[in-house]
Amino acid sequence: ENREAMLNSKSNKLTEALEEANTIFGGVSRAREAVLDARFLVIASNIGKEKANELHSEMSAFDSTAFAEDLLTFMGINRTEVEETDDSEDVPGGFLPSDAWQTMGEEAPKYFRRAPTFHYMMGSFKSEPPVPKQRIERQKKASRGKAERAMPAQLKKMEESHQEATEKEVERILRILQTHFENDPNTPISFFDFVIDPNSFAHTVENMFHVSFLIRDGLAKIKLDEDELPIIEPTKPTGRGEEDRAGARNQVVISLDQREWK
């Protein structure tokens, strides 16, 4: 009749029944009484087996209803008051005392301060040191050397192509300057008219950059006219070599922003 109550994980009725049976067995003197005790032992063993099967991982199964009941009891709910005030709807918090949640909060930190226990999710395992990997030094050195050789070659190629383009542009500008001067040698060539591109400030700066190579190498010269404005003209070969042209060179810095260019 009390089978369900005895199977409850929090019930001690099975233990109480066994203790009572041990006490009664002390006064057994007839065979019929011994048979009844044996039948009781069989029933108690079956109930104990079922109760043990309900345990999971050496822990009792979580009963949410029982947990809620225990929690309400701990928080101070009074079942007598619940029954007496069952028809009242003005009591807030479901008949819980005003300090119920405060009591719960004071108790909770005690358990959060504990260090959590460690459990393996997939069971225990044997820790073994990792197998050392074989290092292939030759391959690493070869690949690193190959990368180092490839990068300077690529940079050198880019530098050479840029230098070749600059030299070709300088030669083109020199031919243009010589052509203008040969067509009208008596008319000064304005430096700004020669280098300024009315449609591009960047192109103007490039022209001034390339003309600077002509001045540096002594292939052209810049001087001031009567209005103190710079004029440019190609130099005439004197046959006295590069040293004569190099000795007469001076360096000049020209400032030009977009407002002045416009």
C-alpha cells in the first residue's frame, strides 16, 4: 500500500519498516510467522532494487516539484495561512513573507563561494606527453633562402624599370627643349611656360622633376631675364668635358603650390 511513498528518494519509510521487522523478528516462535518475515524480506528487497535503479550517477534524480516545495518552505511560506487566505487576492508574492527573497539571497552566496568540483565529461583519460615532431631544417632553410632571393630580384627589377622610364622622359624633354631653341634661338624660353601643364598640377610637378635632371647633368641651364623671371635653354657643348659644366652648377629649390600653379 505504501509502495510509492517508499520509492521516493527522500523517504525513509523503507528503512523504518526494516527496523520494525527486525524488532518483531526477535519474538518469532512459529513457522507461519517466519514465512511472513521471509515474504516481507522479498518485498523489501524488490522495493530497494527499484529505488536503487532510480538513482543516476550515484545521485538522486532531480524532482522539480519537491525542490519547489522545499524552497518555499525555506523561504518561510505558511501552508496554514495559505489555506485560510485562499480566497484573498490582495496578498502580494503568493503568500510569501516580505523578506522571503532576501533570506534566499543571503543563503545563496554560501554555495557560490565554494570551488566547483571537477568532472570529466567523457570519463577519465590518461595524460601522455605529445609525440615530438621531426624538424626538417634543410627544407626550412631552402625555402627561406629562396624567398630572400626572390624579393631583392623583384625590387631590383622594379627599380630598373622606374629608372629607365625616368631616363626616357628626361631625354624626351631635352629633345623638346632643343627643338624650341633651334627654331627660334633669339626668343627666351620661359621656364614656367615650358614645365607647367595647365590641365594637371601633378604633371607640372613631374615636368619640373625631370627638368631638374637636365640641370644636374649640365644639359640645360636656367637664368633670369630682365623681369627677374626664370628662362631655360639647352647648353652648348664646349668640348671641355663634364668637369667644366659641373663646376658652374648651383642648386636651387623652387616652391610651387596649387594656388600659384592656377
